Amino acid sequence: MTSPISLPKRVAMIAGAFVACGFAAQALAFDEEAAKALARQNKCLQCHSVEKDKDGPSYKKVAAKFRGKKDAEEKLIHHITSGEKAKFEDGHEEEHKIVKTSPPNDAAQIRNLVQWVLAQ
Amino acid sequence: MDDDKPGVFKRLWTFFARPSAKYSVLAIASVFFVVGILFWGGFHTGLEMTNTLDFCTTCHEMRDTVYQEYKETIHYSNRTGVRAICSDCHVPREWGPKMIRKARASLEVWGKITGDIDTKEKFEAKRMTLATHEWDRMKASNSQECRNCHAFDAMSSELQKQTPYKKHMKAKEEGKTCIDCHKGIAHHLPKEYKDPDE
């Protein structure tokens, strides 16, 4: 029995699936220990926790807020690297701490941290 | 007979123990006063030379590791140009504690001679131990070297952001000390370190 989908189409679909899997794997391929180390070094855990709200929201809450949004990573990266204002529960606003890396301004380390937060 | 002649130490002792018939007490006291000042000045000049950034980074063990990390922090470079060097944080200013710290530093010289941390790998393997020693020392002194420059009372509620100000005032009430929350402020945290809230 011959398939209703032509050979070139099948090849294209399989290739597309591989590419999609590649992107998905890349999105999940964060280094958890490196992310936690950067969070510790920057004292993120003074105001955040994975599970519970502190002065800042829990990482689970942050991840839920951004789930399914395609610009989530970029928004969070901007949030923790630009000194953008963060709104607190009591209504006041304060510049979010700018996360620092060693060596300085290492975008890959920042992205890794954000990916870990979004995976909670 | 030569055999009856006292030894060198005995003769030296006799010389020092004999009351002076030639010099006045004032002259002797003056000489001791001046020599004392020269000795004390020389001692402290030498000691202060071991407190400089150049001295601390003479050894590659410090220069290639913690010094490079420190150079990326606010204690090295900041808006106002005030720099805290190694000794500002790691050597007490008070005379007694400073002497104790310097005496203990002789162990670091021993570490240098024996090559205890002479490679990056060896240093990383001992980082937690070394950091813990320093955190314990700071905790025991109520973070005195931090407080030589920083004080809860000098923190302005208008100039400091609300959240850190609130945390600082709470820490003051609870009797916490700087190093309780600010570990790793000038160096990388050891990989074994876990945050108390984790």
C-alpha cells in the first residue's frame, strides 16, 4: 500500500521533527548546578525561593506566569540585567538587582539561570 | 690559667648585669628610648608592608584565583572610587587581633612552601575549608573588618533600597552580623556551599 504523503513531504516532515526536537532539547538543556551557583553568588535566594514567596515571588510562580509565552526568556533576562523596576506586594516599586556573572556580562550564564527559573 | 676563664655567655651576662659607672641613668634611658622607637617603627613598617595589595598578590596562589575574582566586585571598583584591599577585610586593625592574625598567617607561608594550594585544582579542592575558616573568624569578631567601614546606624532609609534596608534593620534587631548574609561578596563561593534557605 502506498502512503498518501509523497516521499519529499515525508522527508521534510521528519527533518522538521528533528529540528523541533533539537530546539526543545536546547530549551531544556540548562545546567542546574551552574544556575543554582549563580543564584547563590548573586544572593537571589535572599528574596526568592523555588517553592515559597519571600520578598519576591517563588520561582515556581514566576515559571507559571511565563509558561507558554514565547518571549519569556528574553523578558526575564531583561528583568534581571537591566535594573528594571520590580513591583512588590505592598505596591512599592524597586529596581531589581542586576545579576552579575564571572567573567562579567556572560550572556550564556544569565540565559542558563533564566532557563532554570522557567523550568520550576 | 685559661681554663678558669668564664665562657662567652657568662662574660656577656656579667657585662650587662654590671651597673654602669660611666653613663648616667638618663643617658642610658635616652638611648633605650630612641632605639625603642626605631625598633617599633621598623617593626610596624615591615608589618604594614605585608598588608599591601602588592604583597598579597606576590604569590600566584592568591594572584591567579581570589584576586581575579575580587577584581570583578564592588570592593575593587565602584562609583565612588573607594577600594577595600585584602588586608582591609582579612587583617584586623586592632593591635592584639592583628598580631594573632599575622602569627597564624605563618601557616599560610608553610602552605606556600609545601605547595598546598599551588594549582587551581588544589585551590578549588580546599576553597570550602579556607572560606569556612575565614567566615568563622569574621563571625567570631562580629564582622569587625566589615564594620570598620559599614554600620547599621549609618544606613539611610532614603538612600538604601527599601528591601535591603528592611533586611538590614531586621538583621540588627536579631543580632546578626554582616558575614551571616554576605558570604562570597568578594570571591566565588565554594561549590560545596549551600544557601541556608535552600
